[in-house]
Amino acid sequence: RIRTRSQWLHPGVLDDFGLARALEGCVEQFQHQTGIQTHLVADGPLDAVRDDCAIHVYRIVQEALSNAARHSGSPDAWVRIRCDGGNLELAVEDRGTGIATQASAADPARGMGMVSMRERAELIGGELEVKRRAGGGTVVHLRVPGCLATEVA
């Protein structure tokens, strides 16, 4: 149990194997713990994402999935992440009950998880949007420009 909690606090796989592998493990563990069928769709050079961005993206995924488990009632969740042209786009969605209205991640009434996701997005120069899906459910969308590590000559 101590190892599991330690890995939750700082996932060694992120340092050792990169963002793509860390997200695979996160999704697998989430599915195992909650019984929510969780799908990961990853595209692009995710392992080239800067280390300072990768940990925040990973934590936003964790929080968004945690919110889906606590509030949505959805039997399924999706994590879609794409890195293209140096920009990262992330969408974590469920098809559950959805949020009552368009939620502002800056709204303190939304809870500490929402505040944490917003702050993490700001720290990496990203933009976070949380909205209700037209067909029901919630989407947490993150856009981060210039998230790739630059190569040193």
C-alpha cells in the first residue's frame, strides 16, 4: 500500500519511461480500482513533452478521472491526448450525468480539484476548459502550446 501511495504522489514511471507510458499505467490503475471502462487514445511525440509539463498533464488526467468516478455515474471514460506541432491537446470525458452548467475552472465553488487543475494548466501556459457534453457527460479539455522539450545542440 505504501508503494502504491508513493507512486501516486510521484509516479516513477513518468521519469523512467515518459508521459505515454505513465498515462497507460494511470488509466489501467484507474480502471482496475473503479471498474469504469477507461480508454486511452494517444497520438504524437508525447515522450518529448517537457518534464515540467508532463507531471502537470498527468495530474490533470488523474483529477479529471477521479471527478468522473465520484460524480458522473458513467460506466466509461476516455482520455484523448495529442501532441502535434509542439502543442498538446488533452480531453478527458465521460458520458455520465454531466455538470449542471458550463463550469468555470476558476469558480471556487467547483471544489479544490477544479482549482488544482486550473492552477496546473496556468503553470504550464495552458488553457483549461470544463464543459457539459451535448449528449450528456463532461469534458475536461486542456490546450498547452509549446510543450515539447527543445533539443540542445
